[in-house]
Amino acid sequence: MELIPDVGFVIGVSVWDYWIVWHMMTERFRIKAKTTPGLLHLRHPQNWGEQETEIGLSIMRSVYGLNEPKKILDSVIPIATNRKR
């Protein structure tokens, strides 16, 4: 747990699922997709608005220096987790 800093994300808020994968990649963890039943992040209706998403993207900009976090995360995370967009 010491590798997971409190940067303002909690499970279920917009961008948190991208953040946790991104953060672990920055810590040099190997990301392996879990595709068997159990703990999977299923696709679901969006339960947040633009403002919440912008807050999450703002954290990614300030903590990780990502200039265009949405573009970067939308490209990298599906590849790292072997998930289709």
C-alpha cells in the first residue's frame, strides 16, 4: 500500500480506474489483464459528469505531468490491460 499515494482518487470516481493502472505502471509493475470471472471492471453506464472527469484528469496532469491525459490514457490503458476500447 505504500506504493499507492493519496492523490485524491477513490474507487468509483471518474478516472480512478485509469489512474490505478497508470500509477502502477510508473512504479514499474507489470500489468496483466484478469479476464477470468471474479474481480473485473465491467462496462457500465456513466455515473458522473464532465466536472468529475475534469477533476480526475486535472490530478493526472498535476501529479504525472500528462499534458493531454485523456488522449494518453485512452490510448495506453487499453493496450496495457489488453482490453478493447
